[in-house]
Amino acid sequence: MFQARQELARVERDVQAGRDPFPEAVVVPVAAGTAGSLLQQWSETLKNRNARDDRSRITRYLLPTFGKTKVEQITLPGVMNWIDQLAASELSPQSQRHLLGLLSRFFSWCIERGLASANPVRMVPVGKRPVAQLDADRPWLEDEKKVPELMAALGPEVGLMFYLGNRSGLRPGEVCGLRMGDLEFLKEGVIRVAHSYGGPLKEDKRGEGKVKWVPAPADAEQVLKLHLKRRRLKGAKAEDLVFPFVPAKPQNRRRTSDWAGYRKEFLEQCWEEATRGKDRAVKGVDLTWYEATRHSFVSRNLEAGVQLDEVSAAVGHASPATTKRHYGHFIRKIFNPALRQGVPATAK
């Protein structure tokens, strides 16, 4: 227990300083000609926005299970047994689905190169696949008076980032990745979103440079005016970050050298300090950063009667069906009286 506490303290210090607490990659020995060697080869070709996380999942979950097996020996029964093992683990259903999707992507890669003739994952019956559990009653920030309190408690920059997440429905990565040029459309009532941190948007699966537009709050020009003026005085151009990260101590090094903005972990740490603990500045807010920003934006507008397709477009969902699946309990339930006619009196 003592050693575990020491290790936890070390990890927290590294995260606070912006360093990777586990810089050394875990090496799983694999033999040539096995699925393990091909999995490693495939993982090196990944270029999607979550490639780093996918490589970690491959190392932690796919290699230990399939690493010593030949590709042609991975069949439907083996995949079904693996699904049963995942179901008995502590992994969430969403994580289980993600791992199954990773294995399917690997087999697609093998088929394209003539290394496999079939994808056993596609043979898994739909009813046997992990099902993500949706929390329809997830809380959101209903007290609008808490928004300015939270902005003040989070500080001059993180407070503005929270403001954009809460009023425009931006994800943490989208707020962190905003460029100065993205805010040149505030007078038109919109904000351009083209980056998630230093990479493409979540919706931009192939990294084609997709751009989306989100509604800008009516008071955005006034709220952001001072910060944008300071950035311009420092010489910030259109492609420069709106919120560059400046470490509290200059000697604190970043985990990577190619990203100069904020990270989700830092925002969540500031949120924890402002809303939890004995010395919290804002009381009565038992929410996560995501629940108080993007989730609250969608919930607030749907409850106010904004059309489903407009809210869906504002947050960049693939279709209104996606929004309805997660927020169906907010959809208006008032129907035209003509649709609610009972049996005519003469027929009773």
C-alpha cells in the first residue's frame, strides 16, 4: 500500500507537470508469422486521430489474446470466447465495442493485403455484440447563475474555455484547438471549428480537413474581446492558438513538443479544484466538465424546444438520430390534438 501511494504521487506529479507518467512503451514479445507481428505492423500504420490510444489498446488487449496465434486460426468461436472474456471483465461496454472494432479493422487490413480471407468479427451476430449503455438521466447544469461563477473560479483563460463549451457545445479538444482565425466570424453569429487539439475533428475520420460551424453566443464578442486583444498585441496570427498553454513553471516540460495548447487533463484538474473539495470556489455543482459544457448545451436547448435537427447540426452529430438516441427524453412530447382523437361517440 505504501509503494502504491508513492507511485500514485509520482504519477500525479508527472501529470501536473505535463509529462507522460509512463514514457516507456510496454513490449510484448511476438513471433514472426503470427497475428502478433502483423498487429504490430498494422499499428505502426495507424494515422487516425486516436492512433496513440488505439496502439495502447492493441498492446494491452489484442496482443495478449491473439499475439501468439496465426491469423487463419482466429475464427468465429475464438472471437466469441474473447467477447465472453471481455463481458466478464471490468471494461465498460463502450470499451468492449471499441476493442471489437479494432480487431475488425485489423482483419480488414489483412484482407486488403491478402493475409486473410475472411473477417470473423463481421460474422458475430448483432445481438451478441457488446451494447453501450446510455445514461438518459445524466445530470446537466440547469442553474444558469452558476455559469458566471464557474467562469470566475476557473480563471481568465480556462473560464473562457468553459464558457465556449457551455454556450456553444464544443468538446474539450475543439476548444483547446481553436485558432485566432476561427473567431473572425463572431459578428455572423458562428464559430468555425477545424481542429481537435492539434489534429483533425472527431468527425473527420480520414483527416481530410473537414470544418464545422457552431453557434456563437450573442455576447461572445464582448466576453472574448479583452483576451483576443491581448493575443493580437502579442503578435498572434490567424493560425495561432486562441488559448496557448503557459506552464506555471518554465522548467515544466510538455509530454510532446508539437502541441502548445491546453490538454483535457489540465482542464479537468482545474474543474476539480473549482467544484470539489473543502476549498472549492463554487458549491452545488456535482458535475464533470463534459456534463457542464457540451452535455448541458444539448440538454438546455432541447428542453427549451429548439428543433432536434438544429441542435444536432450545432454539435456536429452525424445525424439527428444520434442526438435523439442520447437525448430522447428531451424531445418535445406535445402532439397535435388531431393525432390524439379517441373513438367517436357513435361507435361506443
